[in-house]
Amino acid sequence: MKRIATADILICGGGIIGLTITRELLKKGYENIVLIDKEEEIGLHASGRNSGVLHAGIYYTPDSLRARSCLRGNLLMKEYCRGKDLPLLESGKVIVAKNESEIAVLNELFYRAQENGARVKLIDERELKEIEPYARTCGIALFSEYTAVVDPKKILTSLYNDLTSSSIVKILLGIQFKHVKGDDIAVTNKGEIKFNMFINAGGAYSDIISYDFGVGLNYKLIPFKGIYKKLSNKKASSIKGNIYPVPDIRNPFLGVHYTKNVSGDVYIGPTAIPAFGRENYGIVKGIDIEAFEISLREACLFFTNPKFRKIALIEPKKYYPPFFYRDARSLVKGIEPEDIESTKKRGIRPQLVDWSQKELITDFMVLKDGNSVHILNAISPAFTSSLDFAKFVIEEYVQN
């Protein structure tokens, strides 16, 4: 098989993590960097399909990697957007309680946010009305000042252009990793690439890639589908920023919420429905030969993990408009079923599971073995964290 490239460092995956790691390598003076992605263009999957919210370190357990990188990543991404004149909507966010039973969790989020350095405050219903006039809450809400909204695809395109303008970085699109030969040759669909170090930023396929290196064999990714709907134009002006529910902090999902994007459109979602493929964006689209194996994994989790079982029983109902409307109405006053419109916006969140414990991993995970580094759980807030997380990966796993 022909050799198509030789790299000091080969990055597999051109999403936000792969691009920011490549950018950081370039800043630190590394040379002969090659990034490959199986698609012919960037932003087709998770990085380009998210809601565009820059999170502010509220939800994550203090001292976790997600907590440490989120707020720093938020500030760095805002700085990047300002420097590149990219859209940035610094609208903040409110987290509202549906009932008194959620107030204890709201207080826990307030504690976590303070520990993580976020600028937050507990507000009463009068103060909430000044920020989000139509938001509902029970007694109190949490206001996050640092939360903002960006255009993910424009950021990805900007990063791509930054990198391709350098003679040191080579980005090869339409190149799919197949397997590793020996310990320094990546075999792809177009030929071989010799490398000194391999960084796996393969997103939804990162577990499969790591297995080929004999790494992370005890971890498996389960895909969750996020469906978004849109608030009608006549009601969009009633939403000023971002309105979120109090989440179940035992699970790594935030619940259906409202986000006003940089264009003024208001999206509602996403759901967290167990999917049957790593690219199962439609009902049947994206279901492939792996669907049976994924279904077996989900069935196993259903019977062994009560938290997963709760998700699997509740989330699929949101395919049906009445159930989706119920969640949307619980956050905002004056919303009628006809105000919620269907969209084609879909996303897949690949969630890592420790298969020995049958437990969902709630933090980022990076594993290193020899000359390969594997990023296995780049879940939310990975987009927000990316610029800071990239520094962490280089300093802890590439330079050491």
C-alpha cells in the first residue's frame, strides 16, 4: 500500500478536539503535524451539530477535568471569537426549578458553580422576570453570567483556515483510519501514514480506534440521539438567552432547554434518546451492521443500570410532540403546541461506559499507551473546554 504522508504527530479526527489540539501543537512549536478526518468537510458530526452554548462550569463535580477546563475554555473561546470577529452572544443563562423538590439540586449547582469559579447567583422570581420575562420557576432560579452562545461551524471553519494556512500542518480530508500496523503506521482507506505519535480524537469512533492499539478495551461508547425543535418566529422574541431545567445530576445530560442562537432563532432541545448507530441521525438513517451490537449493549444497560433505564424509558417518548411539549411548557409561560416547530437539526452524543461496572463515565477520559494518546469521552462541555483541554492534553500526555 502506498504511503500518503509521514508525520511527527498524527491526529485522527477533525472535530473541535482534533482541531484545537493541532492548533496547540502548532503554538508550542511542533512540526510536521498531520490531521486526518474521514469526511470530505469539517463539522458534519457532534462538533458542528451542537447548540453552540459556551458553558460556564456549573454542573460538574469540583476537581473533575470537565470542571477545571470548562470555565477556562469558555474565556479562551470568547477571546478567540473576539479576535477573529466571529459571532458571540453573551446572553447568560437561567436554570429554573419546576417544583420545590428541585430546589435542593439548584442549591447544589450553586455550590458547584462557586467551587468551579463560575459567576452565578441565586435569584427570586422577580429578578428572573427581569432577565427572562416568560421563564417559569418555583421560588428561585440560578443565573449564570458567563454562559454565552457562538456559531460552532464558523469556529470550526476559522480553526481549519488557521491551520491550513500554516506550512507545518497538513489536513487530509476523506481519509479514514482503518487500523494500525506495527506501532508507527496508520493504515487508511487511501494509503499508509507513518507517525512518531498518534492522537486519537475520533469522537464517536474513538473507542473503536483505541481498541486497535490495545487501549481502553473495557470501555464502550453508547450513542445518544439529540433531537431539536424550534420556537416559532412570533414567539422567539420572548426568549432573551438560555433557559435550562434543573437536571438529574446523576446522569450526564442537561434536559430539554431553550437556546437563542446568534441569528436570533430559538431552538428547544436536545433529547437524549438511545440511538442505534454512531451516525443514526434519522429514524433509520445511520443504522448499520453495528446496530445489533449497540442494541445488545443498550439492553444490557437497561437491565443492569437503573439510571440508564430511567433515560431509556423517558427520553424516547419525546419523539412524540405531546411529551416534548410538556417539557418545553414547564420552562416557559405562554407556549402552545403550535409554537413548536420541527427541524432537521440532530446530533449524536457518544457516551462512554465502563463496561466492567456498567456505569456511564461522567468526566473526560484520556488514556496513553506508548506513542498513542486516546481521548475517549469528549462529551459536553467539550466544545466549550476545547482550547483549554487541548493545552492539558499536550502538557500531560504529549510532552511527558
